[in-house]
Amino acid sequence: MPAMQRKRSRKVKLNHRLGARRTRALLALGFSLIAIASWYYSSMQEDARGEYLVALADLPSGTVLSESNTSKVRIELAEVKENYLPANQKTLGATLVRSVRSGELISKAMVADPKTQDCVAIRANLGIAKSTEIHLGDQVDLWAAPQNSTDLIPVKIVQAALLLSVEQTEDPLALTQNSVELCVSEAEIRSVVNAIAQKYVVIAVKSK
């Protein structure tokens, strides 16, 4: 075989080997990328799931949730996840306000709001229109003072009460009045009732 042909043959074999190595390297890289993508997807799916409370038996209204009557379930609830109780120590101890069947996921609507569990709802008319900076769900203080009196200092009758609702009405003079429903402590009920009975001017101020 002439020398020129031998060189050409070696060159062809060398190119073939390099091409085969390049192909194996690309295949290895492709499989690695697929493996990384699969791991990332599975980890994202895992992160999307959360642990929620499920009833272990039929639970009547008034039941206090505990580790003995609930269990954890790990599922993905997507857009509705905010509607259900997460399985953590904060949710244990909550009180059911409606019955729950065995195996049923416990939603937030099924338990008493922890903000209102230890208070009583009461309504009072404000002598001055509610500030636009006060919104439903805010905590407010109520101050009361006798009408047409500049000598007496207003007294705080309610502190950091949860604002449940607001109603607006107009009196015969076309003045807007606010009636507010607040969740107050049992000790504050007497102060509010006394202020209403004596027709004090009541003012709502956003708690600091």
C-alpha cells in the first residue's frame, strides 16, 4: 500500500474514533441533563405539597383538635391550600365550630378564629365617623366621654379589640353615623354598656 494511502487510512480511522468519542460525550451530557431536570421537577413537586390536618374520627362541633383525633396528610392543594389547616403546633388546640367526618380535611372555616375565641361580640354607635384608616380586621381602641363636656378627659373603655363589622346610617340631619361591631373581653363589656347607657360620645381609634 503506498504511503499516501496508509496516511489517509489512519486519518479516517482517527476521525472516526474522535467522532465516536464526541457522540458518547454528547450522549452522556444529554443523560446528565435529563437526570438533573427529572430531579428538579420531582423536587418542585415535593415542595408544592404541604402537610394538612385530617380527622381520624367523626368529630362533633366543640371538639378541641389534638394529636389523638387528627392526623397529618401530605398532599398538593394548589390554589385552595390557604383554605385548609396546616399540620403544626399552632393549629392543634383549635376548636371546631362545625362537625367533621372521619377522613375529612379540616378547613379553616371549620374552626373558631383564634382571635375571637376568648372575646364577645358587641356593637356600639360612634359619636364621630370612623377614620378611613380603620378597616375590618384591624384592632381598635374605644374612648368615651360625656356629651358637651370639655372638662372631663376621655376614658379608654376598650383596648385592641378586633373590628368585626361596620354599618353606616344617616340621621334626620343627614349626618353619617357609624355602628361598629367589636370583639371585646368580658371585662370590657361593662364599660361599653355603661358608656352606651349614659349616652357618652364614643370614638374609635386604631390601636398602635
